Amino acid sequence: MPAPLAICSFDKNEGTADSSVTVTFHATRTPTGEAAEYSVPYYLAVTRDSTTIVSKQILTAAVTFQPGEASTTFTADVPSTEVRLDNGKKPYDYAFLTGLQMTQAQLDYNKKMGRFTP
């Protein structure tokens, strides 16, 4: 998945950074000839120093396949994500992390099949 595109504003007096984020996804499926629409849960997490998750939002993106289409690219917009900066931290100490939000059953299946190693 490509890195999210973010536009950020920084309020030095309040110690906050506010970002609007656009995430691009690419989805594939078996060509079936049928049109289809899905709701895909994903997350947008804010990390500090690449190790600590300071916030996480679970969102949903809509993906539509046209008849006979086997792959598609779509975007999801997150209009505002505010981060209160810790003392001594700068906006560049924070980053966005995105991915698909899986259910516990999906995580268990992937672990059982050797597709996930904690």
C-alpha cells in the first residue's frame, strides 16, 4: 500500500498538529463479470518516534469493481487528524501508519496458516 498523502498545519501556541490525509488502496479480485461494491475497514494510526502508537482511528473505505474488472485503485480521505505534541517533540517526530483492520477471526486464520508472526 502506498504511503498516505498528508497536508499538515502546526499550531505552536497550542502544541498541536492537524493533518488531512488521503490514503490510496489497490484491490484485486477474480474477474467474475459482475459489478461489486465492498466496505473495507482500515486504520489510520499516529506513531511517535516510529515505536509508540499515540492514536488510532478505524475507518471504512468504499471500493467498487466494474463488471469484469479484476483490479481497481481507490482513495479514502480522512479530513482531520489532530495530534497533541508531547513536550519537546516536533511534528516530524510523528508519522502515519495505515493498514487493513482485520477481525480477530481473520488474525487467527492468518496465524494458523503461518501468514502472521507476532
